[in-house]
Amino acid sequence: MGSNILENRGVVILCFIFSSFQLCAGAVHKVGDSSGWTTIGNVDYRQWAAAKTFQLGDIIVFEYNPQFHNVMQVTHAEYKACNASSPIATHTTGNDSITINTHGHHFFVCGVPGHCQAGQKVDINVLRSPSPAPSPSGPLPSPVPGFTLPAPSPSNAASPPFAVNMLFGKFSWLLLLLSDLA
């Protein structure tokens, strides 16, 4: 019975470790869902993007037939005018994964003549998340005996991203679980 408990705890530990890495990787969004990146089927990419919440670290996947389409990242003016003559970046594999690393709008069009005008363009908007609540003053309680947390940073310093806080919380819990095994 004792080894069974250890095996179950080991599975729990592995689950927390793997779920923590997923937290850092971000969500994966396939543009156009099952339709993909196309002019066929009247996909409304504006409506598709409006139904999503994009965050830093998310991966935007464009799936398409590279014989007929491409993906070009462009400026807002180029997006509005469907002008792909000087793109920021061009993707042509047919299975392009783009990681979003900055807040704000990210504009993509198909550079094949007529495709953008037919609606093959998308605006991926990554909103800034609301500011976290202020840190409590004084030292935080230590979740594991012998393990101390650093003092809170000054209020004018940037706080770590939500994913980092969640990851730290999971590993604190993991350390508690491991201390029970010892």
C-alpha cells in the first residue's frame, strides 16, 4: 500500500509540472478554426478574432494551401488598404505558427491579389491585462518550512506576469507535497 501512495503522488507531481509548462506556453488559436486561412466559405475573420481573448505568449496558427495563399504581417494602414507591398513579415509554409510577444494589434493579410479585399485578413488584438492588486506590506508567510519568500518589490517596480505567479504557486504546492514524502 505504501508504494501505491508514492506512485499516486508521483503522478500528481508530474501532472503539476506538465500543467505548469502549458501555462507558460500560452493558448493556441487556429485562425478560422476548422476552415483555416482561406477565401472559400466566407469565413468572417473579424468575427473569429472578436470571439477570442488573446494574451501574450499565445500562438496563432495559419493553416492554408501554400499554392494559393500566404500570410503577411502588415501595419494598420496596410491592413486597412489591403496593401501587402512592404510587409513586416511573410509566411509561406501553409502551417505557420506565430507567437504573440507584444500587446496591441497584430495585422495579417493574404498577399495574393484580391484575397485581402475578399476578407482574408485578421486583426489579432492582445489587450493589456488589468493591474494586479497591490502587494501586502511586510513579509509573506512561508508555505514550506525552511523556505522563505523574498520581500515584496517596491511599488514602482514591475510585477511578474500572471503566469509566473501561477507557476510559483504550483511549485510551492509541489514543494509542500515533496516535504510530506520525506
